[in-house]
Amino acid sequence: MSQDTLITTLFRQEVLAMSSYHVADAQGLIKLDAMENPYSWPEDLKQQWLEALRDCPLNRYPDPEAQQLKHTIRQLNHIDAAFEILLGNGSDEIIQLLLMALPTGASVLSPAPGFVMYKQLSDCLGLNYIGVPLLADSLELDLPAMLAAIAQHQPSVIFIAYPNNPTGNLFSETAIKDITRAAKGLVIIDEAYAPFANASYIDQIGQYSNLMVMRTVSKLGLAGLRLGYLVGSPTIIEQLNKIRLPYNINILTQISVNFALSNSAVFDLQTQAICADRAFMLEQLNGLGGITAYPSKANFILFKTPKNRANDIFASIKQQGVLIKNMNPQGGLLADCLRVTVGKPEENALFLEALKNSLAL
Ligand code: PMP
């Protein structure tokens, strides 16, 4: 049997039809493509962290419930004792767990454009993904369209990123509430970018039986550790816990995230700097002829380039040593759009210079 035949007989059609998640090679480039925090820690904090790791028992399996870490997360976010926390290897794993628990053919809905993993994982698991386009000018939720899609498809899960990726905005609260009331399934508010937005639904979970909040430490500055969490009803989390792999959060992550969140003042300073630089970048971008930058409450900015020039401008910026994200290939509202992460001031300056040069070509 040829390898091709073997593969087609072995694997589900959904898997064969997928393309893998593409991560661009950033070697030698200033990396402003993945919404990472550009800052590291002060030396004394690094030393304390290494101390915290020193006696970590690598020969033993980690605590399967990561109780200490959950306790720290609960304290930091003032999470009510009535709610449970589920930890994932990044919030990507939580999206996967939620979707894995659904029956084949169930519907999953999110505003579009939205975070790509909602669709990617739905497709792979044989679920029916529906993306409801945002309003073109405001990038706001199209409430009538969302409500119509909910009535038509009865989605088991609705993902709403707050702020949204890749648009960077916070959607209208009244629209989110109307959607949550209309939905018969779960509404997951994905707060990956909450540290930059000063807005959260964590304190509203108790008001709706179907509302859950998902967060990650990635954007805060711990992307390398891979930790996401879901907060909500214990009865729902109990079901998801059944399909979670027993030791999904490794011991280095448990100790390191616990240490970092117990010293979160460092992130507060970094986040403040990023938000101030975001304002500066927005102003600079909108001052460039031909560029329209969208307002952002996240640590990145989506901007529109002159018609049919996005691919060239992206390539030229890369050639000048800065990697951002080309959204143009996704089309629709993202046609002509690029997305840049807010980096250190010197990185942002190099990006702006590279963009100016590419516009002049
Ligand atoms: N949600 C949103 C909206 C995101 O943009 C991302 C990462 N780009 C994630 C979730 C996944 O984050 P992680 O797996 O690193 O926790």
C-alpha cells in the first residue's frame, strides 16, 4: 500500500483537508507578529524565579489539579468561590477541550474576522463553524445578523474575543448581553487581551448560566509557558475535566506562572508601557498618508494600507528586518490589512520607519 493510500484510509477527511497552523520564521527579524510582550524581567526577579525552580521535583508527575496555581489565579482575579477554574496548555487547549466535548456536527459560532483557532479546531473535529461578519466600518458586532445566526444554527458554543483578534476592539456590551441571553449554548468570552483593555466579564459570570470567561497568560508576558484558563460553572468544568489529559500543565509551568503571578507588579508596569506606546503608534500610523489604523484596546494594531498594496508593503517591511502579520490573504474585511504588535519603543520606531519607506516605493 502506498503512503498516500495509507494516509487516506487512516485519517478523517477533516484532517486531510486541513492546513497546519503556520508560524512564520522570525530568525534575525524584529518580531512584531504574534502579540507577545517584548519585555523580559529585571535581573533580581529572574534570580528569585530560578530559586523557586531549584528544588522542583522533575522526577514526579506534577499536581494534576495544579491547586496552588489555581489558588493564585483565583486570588489575583477575585474569582468567586462559586465558580471553578479549568487550566489548559494555552487557551488553545481549552478551545480544543470545549469543542472535543461536543457531538459531531454541532455548530460553533463567532464573529468574523475572529481568532483563527475557533474555525481551525471546529473544522478538524467535524463541527459546523459559522463566522458572522462584523460591520464593515465600525468593526462592531452585527447584532441582528448574530441573533439570526443563533436562531438558525442553535450553536453549542459561541466564542467572542474581548478585545477581538485581529481587529483589536471591544465589542458593545449590550450586544454581548443580548447574544448571551439569546444563546441556548455556551458563550465563551475570550479575554486573551484583557491586560491591555481594563475590561472583563469575570464578575458577570454569575448572571448568566451559559457565560464563561477564558484567559491566557501568553499576552501578559508568559507566552513561553503555555497556560490558559477557563472560569465558570463547576458542573460544566467537571465535564471538560473528564477529557483533559491528566497532567496537561507541566511542573515548570505550574511553578513559574505561580511565581510570576505572585509578582505581578512587573507586568503592570510593562502593560502600562505597552498601552502608552500603543497610543503613540496609533497616532503615528494615522498620520501617514494612505494608512488607516483601527482603534485598539489590545497590544496590537490592525491597519489598512492603500488598495492592493498590502502584500508588497508586508514583504518590504520584512525585507527591512521587521516581521508583522499580513492579514490581506484572509480577504473580506481584512483585505488590504496588516497587523502589528506593539513592541519596545525602538522596535516600534524601526517598524514605522520601514512602513514609511515601503509606502514611498
Ligand atoms: N484567544 C485569542 C483571541 C488569541 O488571539 C490567542 C492567541 N493569539 C489565543 C486565544 C491563544 O492563546 P494561547 O494559546 O497562547 O493561550
